[in-house]
Amino acid sequence: MNQNTAPVITILVSALATFLVRALPYYVTFLDRLPRFLSRSLRLLPIAALGPLIFPGVILDYGDKWYASLAGILCAACIAYRKNGMIIPILSSIVVTYLLLL
């Protein structure tokens, strides 16, 4: 195996594993026979698993100005709760965090 192909193979295998974990719950048929709450919970599990992976990095990334990232998260959460969208909360979180880091 060439040294140049090893990283590419690693990236492709990681992408496939990520895709399978996220897509599999939508194609499994036994989830439809479970109670509604349990079925919905199992379908949202791959998305919910991203929170513990991403959240510590968001808080710890700014060092002394940790409050900037926390304010950005709270801003995004409040706007997402009211608007039920993704674009506006993400953009507002970026703006709030940027302004606090100035």
C-alpha cells in the first residue's frame, strides 16, 4: 500500500461508517412496529450522539473567553426554539461569538 493512499482509505472508511450510523435508522423496518416514542427516539439517536462529541470542543476552544462560545450556543438555542430553523440560529451564533471575541 502506498503512503498516499492510506489517508484516503481511512477517510473513506470513516465516511462510510458515519453514513451507515446516520442512515441505518431510517431504513430499518422494525422501528415502525415499536411504540411511537421509542421509534422516534431511536431514529434521533445518531443526531443526539453528535452533541457530546461537539459540545466540549465548542466550550473549550476559546480558552479564557469561554463565555463567547456559551453566549453563541445560548443565542442559537433561543432562536432555534422560536423559529424552528437552522440557518438563522447558526448565523446568529457566529455573529454573537465573533462580537464577543473582539
